[in-house]
Amino acid sequence: MAKTSWSDELFRYVVLAVASSAVVLFAIYLVELVEGSAPTIPEGWYFLYGSTFNINNLYGVYPEIWGSMVTSAIALAIGVPVSVGVAVFLSEVSPLRLRSTLSFFVEMLAAVPSVVYGLWGLIVLAPALSTKIYPVVGRYIGFIPIFSCPTTFAPCFYYGLSVMTAGLILALMIIPIVAAISRDALLAVPASQREAAYALGATKSEVIRMSVISYARQGIIAAVFLGFARAFGETMAVTFVIGNEGIVSTTLFKPGYTLASLIATEFSTASSGTEVSALVEAGLVLLLVSFTASFVGRLLIRRFIKTKESASLL
């Protein structure tokens, strides 16, 4: 066996150090957040189920957790089908001369700063939704609680700055990310998969649905969880359009709050060490939820992997 040169050893240790840096950074973040939130951690579970923040020196972030989860769910429900459709078109249907151009524009959308999405949502989208879209939705399906009128007086008034608007903005923001990763997963499907399906007499739609998407589903699932992480932790765009009210409502047309927007709006004006500690603890909850989502996504990916070749990539 040939001896390993000193340059190979150096390269090995450098790569190992770089790979380990992610674990070290996560540990640092976790330790700092735990230490910063130490004054409010003794409050226990009230922090998670309490509905008042900085009232009578009580701190609860249940409305913010609810807002984060609901806006992320709206983003996934709207953004994932669109993203997968875009990915399928780019990888399976689009002419070769258009594929690179369309892919470029999809990837460029992911580079748009979140504050731009927020400003567009505040100035253009929210007024249009409150006057033209939400009243129509309420008129036809307002009997469903989540689409009911947000006010108790007549005539009904629809807020432009609401949980639903924040979810729509997040859907627009995650579409480029989920579409780009899903497209790469679809393009990585071996040609033999398609050829085998065609040989059995499958149509193009059947090949895409039963062979290509099925083979690439672990990559698509990974893209979905990455989109969830982006939506759950998004700050500026959501802060502009969600209304920033710490309430929990059955209708999506009322204002709300998320953990990220709470930290963004309250941290600079925090008047006491306890309030700062509560905001740091909100950041800790945000970190743990994102980590848990990534971990669950990893487990789901492993569950859907069927071939030894795919399993060896994990």
C-alpha cells in the first residue's frame, strides 16, 4: 500500500475541520441562547402555552408559535405544488433551448432580498387582497371558519396585513428554493428509469408521475423541509405584512405574529433584562423547531429510500 503524503494528510485534516465547524457553530449558538434565556427558563411551560408577552412581567409565546406554524403551513400548501410543477416542467417538458433561461430566472428569484418581498407585499399585495380577493373568498366560502370574516361588525372589513397575506408572501419566497432543488433531483434520475417505463407502454405523464417523481421523491422531500425552514425562520418579509398582533384566531384574515417577527420588532425596544431574556428564549425555540424539522425530514428521507445506491448517499 502506497504511503500517504503529507499533503493528503493536511487536506484530510482541513476538510475534517471545515466539516466539523457546522457542529461547533450549532453548539455555540445553542449554548449562547440557553445562557441568554436563563432568567426566563424557570418560568417553565408557561412560556410555550402563555398568550401574553411582557404583561405583568409574564412572557408567553403561544400566539407567536401558532403564527409561525400557520404561515409556514400556508406557504407549503401553496408553494410546494407550484414548485414541483415548475421542476417537472423544467426537467421533463421544457424544450432544451428554454430550460437554461427559465432555470436562470427561477434561481434569480431566490436571490431577491426578503425586504423587497416585504415591501411589495405591504404596498401592492396587501391592499389588493383586502379589497378584491379576500371579500370574494369570504362571500363564497366564508362559512369555513378559517376563511370567515375577521370582524364582528357589519359590513365586514378585511385586513390586508394578516396571517394569510404573510403565508402567501412566504409561498412566493420558497417556490424558487423548492423548485430548484426538486429540479436537480428530477434531473438526477437515471435515463434507464424513463426508458424502462416507456418500454412497458407508459405514457409521458405516467412516466413522470410513476417513475421519475417516485424515484426522486427523497430529493423532493428534502426540498420541502428546506422550504419549511426558510418559511418558519423568515423575519423581515413577514414583519411587514402579518400585522404584528399577538393573538390567536380561527380565521386566517386577522393579523398575527411569528417568533421571528416578535424578535425583530421587540428586541430593539426591550426595556428590561427579563424581556431581553424572553426574546432570546424565543430565538432558542425557533432554533430547536428548525433543528427538529430538519431531523424529522432526515428520517422521512431515509424511510423513502429503497435502493442501496440511494442509501449509500446518506
